[in-house]
Amino acid sequence: MNWLFLGSVSGFLGVALGAFGAHALKDRLDAYSLGVWQTAVQYQLWHALALVLAGILMRVPGSDSRWVGFAGWAFALGTFFFSGSLFTLALSGVRAWGAVTPIGGLGFLLGWIALARVGMKL
């Protein structure tokens, strides 16, 4: 997987979704839902940068590409489940989507642990 590419696309979408929330949704969603939307955007953007880092690390001699790849998948799936569930919750108002969010949070945590392992070996 090209993590640099995926991170760049995720960053682009994060900026676009942030602008969409700030402009198109500000009069359509209540304060709670806008806060949920903003949290989803914020985590997507931070983990887009993590994906870019994974893409760079894949090209660093001596880095363990298996663990970097694991981190990339964890960040990508984490973004899908964490931010995706929060975007869905904000738009639908169905709070049950919040039960999916911790799955994404676990993905984020596993991704950072994997990157820490890579960093210990460099």
C-alpha cells in the first residue's frame, strides 16, 4: 500500500470535510453534532499525517516494513471506523454509531504502538 498517497488523500478529505462542516453544516446541525463532526475531522487530519509518516518510513533503510505496514493499516482502518462513525453520527443523529468509534480508537492506538516499535529499532 502506498501510505504516502493514502495519507495525502485522507488529509485532503479532512480539510474538505472540515470546511464543509464549518460552512454547509453550521446552520443545519446542533452544537453537539457540530462538535462530533469537528472531532472526526481533527482525528482524521492527525492520522493522515501519521499515514504520511508511515509512507516516509517505508523508504527509510533499516525500518521494519512489516511493522510500518501494520501501522499504516491500523491508522487507515482507525480513520475509517473512528472518523467515519462520528461523521455518520453527526449527520444521522443516531447515537448507536458511537459504539463503533472505539474500534477506530483501538486502531489508532495499535498504529502508534507499531510506530514506536519501528522507532526503537532505528
